[in-house]
Amino acid sequence: MAKKSSPRIYGVLGYPVKHSFSPVMHNAAFSALKINAEYRLFEVKPEELDDFLNSFSKENICGLNVTIPYKEKVIPFLDTLSDEARLIGAVNTIRVSQDRLEGFNTDGEGFLKHLHKDLMFNAQGKVIAIIGAGGASRAVSVYLSKTKPKKLAIYDIDKAKTSALVGHLKENFKDIEFIQASSIEELKVQESNLLVNATPMGMKETDTCLVDGDFIHNNLLVYDLIYNPQETKLLKMAKEKGARISNGLGMLLYQGMLSFEIWTGKNAPQEIMWRALQGELKRCHMQ
Ligand code: NAP
């Protein structure tokens, strides 16, 4: 009898990662396309990151997603970086190719695909406000800047991060007015067409809503990168005030599809992956 070959291993590297929806999404895709592969969680403590990344290929890993807090920290371990990952300054996808580690970033493109294809929102010429200047915000703001908005304002609790990101955007994108806001009020949400929450504020029940309801209006799309809970306090409030809303499940889907295609070279099965994500969300809410 022929010996069954061992599966190709993929996974998500982060700390913590137990909450990740990526395993159900990718394992559903592997199974639908009859690819002998398995997607796992790699929860690696910060003090073990060097060892993990250095002994990588020995574990037969063919590809990884990278999440909080390692999207920037993995870069020195990689042999190549895609243009997108270099421009964003963060990596969310690693492909192992003949022992070489190649870094990509699919977060920005995933976000923009959801915005364009599903939400029919064209950011060209628009006024945009973003809360957060971390890894996800870097990806989202770079991709939004590629679409030539009129104005893009960013606020983060950490002034140095806001300043670094706004400086980076100014250097790379001309003809866009970038604002380094030092408070939520300075974001001028009331004058914006798109508000993005790119902070983890809203994931916990006890988190407060970062934006005052008086700033929300019915010509605004409020996009929260958080997808669990499905509706954060920000989204609930914005819906009540008549704004359009979206959580980040669509972004998760598209960034995952792009990673899948980088690893396998095959078209990702969108419907299968989407159903897997929705099933996981339902499962979380029943617990
Ligand atoms: P991150 O690198 O930690 O960045 C978050 C930033 O928000 C940090 O600079 C943080 O500052 C700042 N922040 C925290 N609380 C704040 C507040 N009250 N006001 C203003 N700024 C605040 O995290 P990330 O990787 O960018 O992820 C951000 C969120 O996006 C997370 O919820 C993540 O799950 C989500 N995400 C979703 C997707 C998707 O596919 N839907 C993809 C990527 C990320 P400090 O560091 O000083 O706290």
C-alpha cells in the first residue's frame, strides 16, 4: 500500500493567537481543493521568536500568516520583501520557497478589495479619518493613499507612531493632504466620508466607544477592522445615527484569499472561506 504523504504545514504566528479565525478559513479551503495541507496556530512567546524563526524550515512549514505583535519583528528574518510589504513596513504573509523566506503584506489589498467590491466605496477624492497608527493602520492607510483621497487624518494614542506614519505617507504620496491629529476631535469625523477604527478598542465588552455620536452623520461609512464582536459599540452607535457600517470580516476574507493564492498558486475558494468564517463567528457567539 502506498504511504500517505505528510501534509504541508501552514499557520498563523502571533502571541496570543488562540482567537484567530484563520485556521477554519484556510483548512476549509485546503479541504475543498483537496490540497494535502494543514493550517495551525503557532503561539510563540516573544522570547522564543528568534528560535522559532531560525529553526523554521526544519518543521516543514511552507507558509505563515503573521499577526500581533510580530508583523514588523519578522522582517529581519526574511530573505525578500514584496514591494507592498516594504512600503507598508509590515509583513502578514510569509512564503517558504526553497528554504528562503519571502515576506508579503495582503492586509491593505484585502481591506481595499472589501471596500471596493462589496461596499462599493471609492476613496478617490474623499476625506478619510483613521484611528490607530499600528500595523493594520499602516496597511490600510498606504492602500487608501494609492486611491488618491483628498485628505487623510490619523490619530493614535501614541503620538510618535502617528507622526512616523504620517511622515511616511507624506514622503510616498504627493497631492494628498495628510493630517497628524492629536485627538479624536482633530480627526474631524463630522467632515469625513470614511472613518476607520484600526485599534483593538472595541474587542472587549468593557471597551468604551472612541468617537462621540455627535460627529457621526449619514454620509459616513464607519469601518471597524474588528470582526468579533460583529458589531462593536462604535458600529452600533454609528448605525443608530444613520451611518453605513462594516466590520472587518470581509477584510479578513480577502487578505486570507490573497495569502492562500501566494502559497498555493491556486484561486482561493471565496464562498467556502466566507462560509467557514461566518460559521466560526456563529460558534463564538453561542459559547
Ligand atoms: P497594533 O499594531 O497594536 O496597533 C493598534 C494601535 O492602536 C496602537 O498604536 C495602539 O497604541 C493604538 N491604540 C490603542 N488604543 C487606542 C485608543 N484608545 N486611541 C487611539 N489609539 C489607540 O494592532 P494592529 O495589528 O494594527 O491591529 C489593530 C486592530 O485591527 C486589531 O483589533 C486587529 O485585530 C484588527 N485587524 C483586523 C484585520 C482584519 O482582517 N479584519 C487585519 C489586521 C488587524 P498602543 O500600542 O500605545 O496601545
